[in-house]
Amino acid sequence: PLITMSGMNKSLVYKFAKGFRGRAKNCHRIARNRVEKSLQHAYKGRKLKKRDNREVWIQKINAGARQHGVPYNRFICALKESSIGLNRKMLAELAENEPYSFKSLVMEVKPTEAAEPTR
């Protein structure tokens, strides 16, 4: 359930503040502010984790695709044109753990990529 700071009683604030340093763990007024800020950081961290994971997936796909002579942007564009619906998380898994499967994917879209005129 969604917990707001106004709806938190003292015991819940102290429960969340467990492990904080100084008076932030046992003085209600300070603990409430620190808990509120920590919940804000936790919310922001959940969003940043998704962003960071996507960056890592793109790096893995790029490294795998470049081993077979195709840069990342052309590889992704050719996948979309070939209507291969694998997301970046799965492509990164294939590039890291299943190199032969990933190579077959690259070879599947490589003729499509080579047929395009270079600009």
C-alpha cells in the first residue's frame, strides 16, 4: 500500500529510520525528514536503475554486433525492418551467453543492412 508521510505514525517512521546515524534514528522530527528524503532517493534510484540497465544492454549488443561488422544503430534498424521483435535485454543476453545464436541474428539482418545505400 501507498504510504504518505502525513499518514506515518512514529513507530513506522522509526522503523524506516532504523540504521540511520545520529539523532536521525531516534528523534522523531529529524527522523521524519530523513525518512522522507530517503524515500525520495529510493524512488529516484528505481528509475535510474532502469536507465543504467538499458545502457549496459546497448553496450553488450554493440560489442556483439561489431564483432560481425555491423554497428549498433544499423543492427537495430535492420532488426526492426526484418520485424524481429526481440527487446534489448534479450539481445544483450544472446550477445553475451549465446554467441552463435546472436551471430545467426546478425547474419539474418546483414543482407537487409547491406542492400541499403550508404549515405
